[in-house]
Amino acid sequence: MTGRGIALGGGALALVAVAAAATLGLGGRGATGPAPERTGPAATAVVTRQTLVRSVTLTGELGYGPAVPLASTAAGTVTWLPEVGATVRRGEAVLRADELPVLLLYGFLPMYRPLAVGVKGSDVRQFERNLAALGYDGFTVDEEFSAATAAAVKRWQKQLELPETGAVERERVTYAPGAIRVAEHLVRPGAAAAAEVLAFTGTTRVATVSAGAGEAAWASKGVAVTVSLPTGGSVAGTVSSVGPVSTAQDGAGDAAAAVEVTIAIADQKGLGALAGAPVEVRYEAERADDVLTVPVDALLALAEGGYGVELDGAAGTRVVAVRVGLFADGRVAVTGDGLAEGARVGVPE
């Protein structure tokens, strides 16, 4: 407590020093008369009705999120890889094996079999959806690889300078949820192509923080946060994923259980050119809506236990006991007899 945290017997304030000064006629420098009698607290603050929020800030990093390996099933030798940091989009090559491209398409099913006329399944629909998105038509996007699909594939293969077979080899295509950013080469040109050849991330920047496993209950998908940038600005963020519990080193170098929380940021322009930069992620840990609040230093420790405030009104001052709630931003939620919005309470000068 502050210097106002005095013991109050029976709710009365003992203003001994003020009374003594008045009795002895001690005024300020050059005073010609007795000091006026004190009739209230030295300073007051207004009781307000508001919403209190207690926030917690964690240190994180702005980047592209954890990298995922990309596996190739192509035979032969790796002859080309895109540069680290490059973006690969639908229909573009993610590598070349024996100088033939392995092409990126969007989807969640792996390319687990070759596709040709007569093949049916959800993987056919996924492939045909990509073929249509690349501008090829003349076929119906469905679960059947038809002769019309084969004709469109031949036109695609001609543009790629591949043999115009009308069928799609398993090794010619790989899938990712969307455009990818090359994070790392896992092999060099000259290595066998049937391997994990590179690691990739998404193309949009995210913030990641490591939270103690016992303190990560706040982190669930969709929770809103604020991301403060090293440039001084801030952007809104949303928890997009929470990783599994893992062991990490704490500040003292000791092993501690932690989870990695990924924060999606819609306003990519608001990030400027930042990447690989430290950020602070602030989340709402506790909230009290529509409560009466006073400054924390308005609280007085009562001799009988608990807290009170010195209520200042037209009829004078009195100490009332209060029940305290959430502490946040230098204020505290309080309830007590006689407290109302707009009332004034004593605070230190």
C-alpha cells in the first residue's frame, strides 16, 4: 500500500498533525494567522464506471511460421531448386528432376497415384479444380477423369513442353494448401530427387510466441490479440493455431514445457517490410465489465481487515469499507455502501 495505507480504528481518521498545527497556530512561511482547519482529504479522485481489462504481454517473433518439408517422388536427379525466399504459386515448378518440372498445385490430398482416363475419386476433382484455375476448360470439374479432361491435360503439357500423353504421372505434381515460400533447401542439385528436397512456409507473415504449458489456457483458435511492432505501431492479430506441448529452454536455461502459438495478421501492409523481427503479443487475461473503479492508491487498509476508501461529500468525509475486484491499469473495481459513479474519494497528493 501507499503512505495512505493507515490503520483506521472504527472507521475514523486521526488527523493528529493537522489538529496540532491548528492548535499551535503554525502556518506557512510569512503566515499571520492560524492555519485553516482541514475539512477533507488533501486530494480526491472520481469514482468511475468502466470496463477493466488485465492484459498479459508475451515476447514473440514476426516471420512466416514453422517450415514444413516438401517431399518429391520424382525419379532421377535434382537439377534445379527455387531460391530460398522465393514464392512458388499454382502451376509453377518447385524443383526440376532430370530437367523435368515437378509442379505445385493447391490441395490437401497428396498425389498418391497417376491420373488417366477412367480414374475416379476426390483426387481427380482436386486436380481438375486446379486445371480449371490455370485457365484450361472444355471439361467438367467432377470426380471422373474423362476424355475431355485428358484433352485439357494435353494442352497443359504442350505449354510446359512435356510429352503430350493426356495422363498425369504421380511424380509430376505435388500439392500444398496454397502458394509457398521456400524456407530452406534440404538437398543440393545433384542429389536424388525422390526425397524431402526443401522446406516451405506460407507466404503471409505471422507472429509466433512460446507460452508456458500451464499458462496457455488463453490460447485457443480465434482469440483476438494485439501485436506491437518494433517500429512503434501495432496491428490486430488472431490465434490461428496452437502447437503441441514441447520442451524448451526458459530464461535461466532450464527445460520447461511450452506450446508455440501462431498469430495470424490480416493487415500485412501494416507490417511494412518487417520479417524476422521481435514483437510483443498482448492478450486479454481477465475482464470486468461495467464496474465502479477507483485509483489503487485510494484504498486504505482497515484495522479490522480488508479495505476502505475515504468518501468525500457535501456532508464531510467518511471511511466506507469496500470489496475489491480486478486490478488493472492503476485502478481497481470496488463495491461498497454509498459508492456511486461520480462520487469523490481521497487520494494522496
